[in-house]
Amino acid sequence: MKLQDNIIFGGNRPFVLIAGPCMIESEKLIMETAEVIKEVTEKLNIPFVFKASFDKANRSSIYSERGPGMNKGLEILEKVKSNLHIPVTTDIHDASQAEVVAGIVDIIQIPAFLCRQTDLLVSAAQTNKIINIKKGQFLAPWDMKNIVVKIKEAGNDNILLTERGSTFGYNNLVVDMRSLPTIREFDVPVVFDATHSVQIPGGLGTSTDGKREFVPYLSRAAVAVGIDALFLEVHPDPDHALSDGPNMIKLDDLEEVLTPIVEIDRLIKGM
């Protein structure tokens, strides 16, 4: 699946990195983070798509920060795209957002909690953008087949499927690496979301906890199994981030985290 000449998902190509902060906190933070990630990925020769959310609509608490909203958020993402020449992605939560968001972004993301919402999926598919669907924490990997059918029946074959961990009892997620080849059977590129996979949902009472120290290990394992893209949330100061801080990678650590992952990817794919 081709996004740009140097960004192709699948076909035994190098993995694409989809990375950025969880939430758009400020234009300054977004631009600076995107620029650093671009420098790292160019050094390591990794295709890169920038991500950030304009609205975190599923926060644990009503008092939690949600982001700048769609209009301001898209304005900032457009600056990333035009000023830094980086393709961008963000998520939508309502069918009415699809057409407007598609005017800016290169990939539309469907959140895990909403992955079975038919109207949302169809509206996203009808934009003819690449659609990245996060697998619900509550779904078996083979259940994603029905979601793929919904997108295709709406006339869009540009589909990415993302594994992001499965609910394991209360306030915990686990990753079954068998999910990755199972999802690939649907003939779509496979993405692994390493940072959301280490979440501890609701673990802090009014917000989500996480174990970012496990992100490198899960990332290496997923690349060894075989994936087409890696999804990482990255922040200059995760401990003071307004959303998902406990599971985000520190920006200064990104190169160190990615270097062995690139080597494993090349080994597995014979590059």
C-alpha cells in the first residue's frame, strides 16, 4: 500500500514508523517533536508518519484534558505537513468528522473502542484515504475480518489493522503475538502499537497508568514476528504529558529504542 514513493506499507518493505505525542498539547510541542522524530528517522532510514490527536474523547475522567479540538488541531497538523514535509494521521470519533479531517491528513485512524461502529467506518472509508483501524481490546484478532469487510464494502481497499493489546482481567493488557500473523491473513498491512499495549487502563483511578519500560521489548518481538508499521507515542517529557504519559517513550530515547528494531526488521525481511 503506497502512501508516498518512500512510504509503502507491506510487500516486505522496511517498517513505517507512525509516531508522535498522544495529544496535541501546543503547536510548539508538536512542531518540535515532529522535527526531532524526523531527524531520527532520516538518520536510521525509517519511513515516518506523524501522529497526534486533536481530541481525546475517551479519557477516564471528565476533568482530564482532551486537546485543542478539531479546527485548531487540524491547523497544527497541517503545519507539520506543509512546513516539515511529513505525512500526518489523526483519529476521528464521529462520522461527521471524516470528510473534514480527510482534507488535511494522509491516514485516518479509528480508535480501538470505536472499531465496530459501522457509520464511523463507512464515513471514513468513503474519503478514500488510508484507514488505520485499531483492534479493540475486547476483540479476538479473527474478529477484525468483519471490520475489513465493512471498509471494503464501502468502496475502500486502503486498510491498515493495528494490534494494541487485549484486555486481561481488570486494568491490564497483554499482547498475543499470534495476533499479528492472524490479522495478516486478511491481506492487509499489519501495524503494532507498542505504547498503548503497555497501558494499565484506569490504573491511576482517574487516568491510565502504563509501563513504558516494556515498549522496546514488545516492539522487538513484534518486528521479529513480522509487521509493516510500528506505532509509538513519543513525548519530550512523558512524566508531565497531559495524556498517556506513563506509556509514552521519551523523545531523547527514541533513537536508542529504534536502532535494534531496525536491525531486526532488516534481518527478518532479508534486506
